[in-house]
Amino acid sequence: MIKPEGGVGGMTGTIINVAAVIAGGTLGTVLGERLPSRIRHIVMQGVGLTTLTVGMSMALTTENFLLVLGSILIGGILGEWWRLEERLDGAGRWLEARASRFPFLARGEFTRGFVTASLVFCVGPMTILGSIHDGLSGDYTLLAIKSVLDGFSSLAFAASMGMGVAFAAVTVLFYQGALTLGASLLQAILTEAMIREMTATGGVIILSIGLLLLEIKRVRVANFLPALAVAPLLVALWEKWGPKL
């Protein structure tokens, strides 16, 4: 268990995670320029296959697929209504426009790298649980482990898509930071069942990222993000009026 002196909660884990994404994304961009396109392509296929595997393992943690289905459908409708995919793409293009002044930063598919990496690094149980632990007690063990995984993932992503991957650190900072700062509230609200179904719902979203990386199907992944908030609400309704999970 890793804690800062005094055991007071804080942002340590998120800061480590941000640094890992920046380091991995930068190194991957440098290495990617030296790799033939066929090597970058096979790396992306490997990452895509691994992403599918991770998503499947998360999705299968559910104890009620109806809750996952409901979360995905309702979340997808809300995401389409709010046009989250367009907004995230817009943020990526805004960053790309400013990075284009520097040829090194503009290499590869900047917007795709930013959006894809932002989604992969922010959807998953380690993001939620790790941020809660860090915020409440200063125990950033889970986020430290996640940082290692994200660091290697960002390296692989950036080798194919460029420096936009490193800029996903901005998304990690704001998203995980918000979860960490709101940890006490989240712990009071989220039950074990809620976290389990959020994890399974996140797994389905990660599966769609794998399909996107493998160029099997273009999925507007960001529009499904509200499903992560819908899942605990459906669990609460199910626990109140439905059969026991």
C-alpha cells in the first residue's frame, strides 16, 4: 500500500498517471518516427486485440446483463443528444491546431490519438476505485499500477498515432482529479453492485474502442460515456424495485 507521509488523501496518484502518459506518449512519438509503417500497423493491431480482451473481461463481471444493456442504450441516447463525440473531437482539433506550429507535435493522427487515448485511460474500474482510494486516504497504489499500464499503452498508441496521445494527459488530469476530489461523496453513494455494473458497462465501451482500433467498425465511442453514470442509477432502481442481484 503506497501512501504519502501522514496518510492524507490527495492528487498524488493522478499526477503520477499524468506523468506516465506524457512520458509514454512522447517516447512513442519519437520511436514511431523511426518505425516502418507496417511495424506501426502491427503494433496498433496488437493494442486493438488487447483492448478487446480487456473490454471482454470487464464486461463479463456483470451479474445482470439487462442493467448493462439498459445503461448502454440510455447512455448512448444521451451522448448522441449531447453530441459528446463531436465535442471531444472538437477539443482534439483545437489542441491539434495549436500543436501544428511544432512539427514534432503534429506528427501522425493527432485528434484520433487524443480521443482514443482519453477514452482508454479514463474508462475502467482502476480509474474509479484508484481515485477514490487516493482521495480518501492518500493510498495511490491502484493509480500507480494504472500509471504503469497507461504508460506502456500510451507508448504503443503514440507509435502509430503520434503526440496527440500524450495530450490525453489533460483529460486524465481533469477526470481523475475530479473523481479524487469528490471521493468522499462517491464512496457514500456507490455500492459494490454499482461499481461492478459500472465496470461491466465500461468494458462494453472499451470493446467498442477495440473495434475502432482494428478498423472493424467506426463507433462513436464517446457518446456512450453517459452510460457510466446511468449504470449506478439503474442498479439503485433494480435494488429497490427489481429482483435481487
